Amino acid sequence: MDLFEGQASADPQQPLAARMRPRSLDDYVGQEAVLGPGKPLRRMVEAGTVRSLVLWGPPGVGKTTLAEILARAVDARLVQLSAVSAGVKDIRKVAAEAEESRRQGRRTVLFLDEIHRFNKSQQDALLPHVESGLLTLLGASTENISFELNSALLSRMRVYVLKPLDDVAMVEILRRALNDSERGLGARRLQVDDATLGRLARVSGGDARRALGLLETASDFAESEGDHEVLSQAAVDEVIGHVGGAMDKSGDAYYDLLSAIHKSIRSSRVDASLYYIARFIAGGGDPLDVVRRLTAIASEDVGNADPRALPLVIAAWDAFLRLGQHEGERAIAHAAIHLAIAPKSNAIDQAWKAASAAARQYPHGSVPAYLRNAPTALMKELGHGKGYRYAHNEPNAFPAGASHDCWPEGVPVQTFYRPSPYGQEKRFREMLDYRAELDRQEDERQS
């Protein structure tokens, strides 16, 4: 389907967001990083050329609109498919139509929405037509396509990242809709103050389509005053109601927020941590996913600098399950605040990685005979358990000396755990240094 056929004027039955879709770069608001003067996509439009590319960004930032503008700039036939519903049969049909268009001297641009949903066989079917130049592919994705597109297809496409629109851009878009008499709400002479438009911009989360939808719905509650109408903030708030940023658990936003929670706590930023946790839960995220992440943080980033951290998180997990979500959320906040404020140490994480690497490098190190169990007479005759020194019977409850270092035979002695100078680990370091000195003294005595 040629998307430019039959688009002479906006259909008044269409939603406001569809009617206000920009028709040229002059109408386009935002995305200066790729559309500003001298930037790549603007240069494409100005040069009248377009290459296969992917537009990666959240909903409502203008991916489809930009594809239309690019196709129009080269007078191409634009065909739109959704990867959610299209298949190999659809690709073959588009390719056949593109061959006919090429014979007539017109190129074909295929806009493939949600391109990350295409599976390998569908991508393989598309690849030769992109390689030959029969189709110029403009993909759009809300997810990180580096995990989804095969390398052959991805190598033939440039990726451009589109950002959520900031509040200034959103307010400009809303003002244009209010003032445009042909496509927007201009004929109604709606008056809306800046604070109310700012409120609409903020709750829309950088999604222009959402902002325009909220404005259109709210306009139904505008009150007439003489020759114009007034849209109050109270009416807008009534329409907005409870606004949550719904998330797809398989999507980037879900894991980006979990990452933000983890890194904010690791950075000891209490308030940022609480904000990301609250936003995650408000957006439909599973609170238990937060608790699981906090449990990892307790060992990975706090560790023995505060040994209370891990049992506190487990207690918060238990409290959440016992109390239910409403009251249990406070237990999650309790644990998160403790983790953020606690002294930080990744010594456990580093020690475990080093020990795991050593185990892979030396998978057959023999357990010393004195550490082996000896439940049978034969094992005792073989020397199992001989020379084992029971720590509680030793001076300082520590069997000092290299002869009892418990290290596996055939594996170089290594130090995995290096406690930090923070919190309780400072005391751990002192204990290790003290025992190392006892080892030194014992080895010196026996030499």
C-alpha cells in the first residue's frame, strides 16, 4: 500500500495525534541530535537520498513520521508493514510490487514497524532485497535491536537513536495542536495555561502521541467562556487520573529501571534509588524483582562491609510476602535505604570471580589427606584425616602455619578475598592480618 496516496487533507475522524503528524522537517519537533543542522538524517532529506536504517526509540517520538518524511524526500513509494503481523509471504509480495515499481522508474521504501519482532527466517527472506537495493528498509523499534537482528542485516543498516521528547518540545507540540485550525483544535479557540500544558507534558513521558491523546480527551471537559473555551488544570487532572508508565517485562524499559535501581544503590544515592523503585512498581513491575535485585546487591556491592545487609533484605522479602504489596512495599524501601547508606565493598564479588576462575584453571587440585573424611578403617589406613588439627584446641582457635593452610595440592596458593577498609570489613582485614602474622611466626618456628 502506497501511504502517500489519498492524503490530501486530514480526516476529522482521525485522532488528534494522527491529524497533527508532521508532514515535513519544518513541522518536526525535537530529535536535534539526528535532525539538527548538519546532522545525518537532515542531510539525507536535503540531499534527496535515503539509505536503509533503523530508528530506535520509545513510543510516540516520531519514528513513523520520520520514515514518511524520508520516503517523501526521495519521491519513493512507501510501504508499511508491522513485524508483529507480517510474514515471509508479505515480504515476497512487497518485493514483487517493488520490481514493478522499479521498472516504472520509482524506488520502494519499506517501513517495517517493530522490526525486532522479525524472526531469523523472516530476516533471511528480507536480506537479499535489501542487499540488491530493490528495497530501502526503514525499520523502527522500541527495543535494542542489537539483540534481535542478525548481523548480516544489521551490518547493512545504520542505527539512529531517538530520545523521549523533553517537556519544552512537548509543550510546543501541544501549542501547535491548540492553534492549528485546519488539523488541530484551533477552531475551538481553547485557552490552556502553560502550567496545565506542562502537566500534560510531564505525565506523557516524552510520548507526543500520548500527550495529544490526553489533550484531545481533556478538551471535551473545557468550559465555554464567551467566544472561547477554557481548559482548566483540574479538568486535565481528572482525565489523567492515575498515570503509570506501563512496562513490557520483555522490554528494555523494565531492565533499564532495574539497572537504575542497582546502580543508584551502589552509588549510595538513597533518593534516586527510592524514585526508581517507586517508578518500577507504579509501572507494573513485580516488586519481587526489586527484592531479588536487592538480594544480589547485598552480597555483590555491600558484602561484609555490613554483614547485616543480606539478612535484612531476606527479612524484607519475608515481610512483603506476609504483609502483601501495600504494606510490604515499605519493607522493600526499608531494605533499599539500608543498602544505599551502608558502606560498600565488592570484595565478595571479586573473591568469588577469582575463585571460580581458579577452579576452572585447576579443576583437579587434590584435597590434602588431613582434610579428607575417614569414615572407614581403610580410609584411616590410607592416611585420611591424619594430621588434622581441630581449630578449637589450638592457641587462638587457629591452626597456624603453612602445614595446615588447607590449600589443594597442585594448585598455586592464591589470595581471593581482599577485604576493603570500609565498615565491618576493616575488622575482617585486621583479623586476616593477625592470622597471617601467626602463620609467619609458626613457619619461622618450624624452620
